[in-house]
Amino acid sequence: MSKSKFDKNGIDSSGTHWLQYAAFAFSAFAIYTTWAFFIDYKFHNFVVNIFRVIDCSGFNCNGV
């Protein structure tokens, strides 16, 4: 096992918990994908096509 810079409570030398880093990464990803959904036409169509596949794959067939 490699030595981590986090202590037994998950806090590094600057006082930041490792979950704060994970929350920051998740927030950045969410902001970027939201921006791309509304601004980038290709990404918008990509997401809409994914929703269509999920909708028609048996998860939500509306009684069909």
C-alpha cells in the first residue's frame, strides 16, 4: 500500500477532507455538463438520444 497524505480521519495537511475534493470534482462535472447541454448542440442531441434509448429499453415503456 502506498502512503497517503490523509490522516486516519481523512483530512490532509491543509485541513481539507477527501470528500470535499470529491464534492468539488462532482460539482465541476455537473456545471460543465449542464453548460454543454444548453450551449452545445451536438451534446444536447447526444443526451436526448441517450434518454430516448433509456425510455424505450423497458425502464419506462408507458404500458407498451
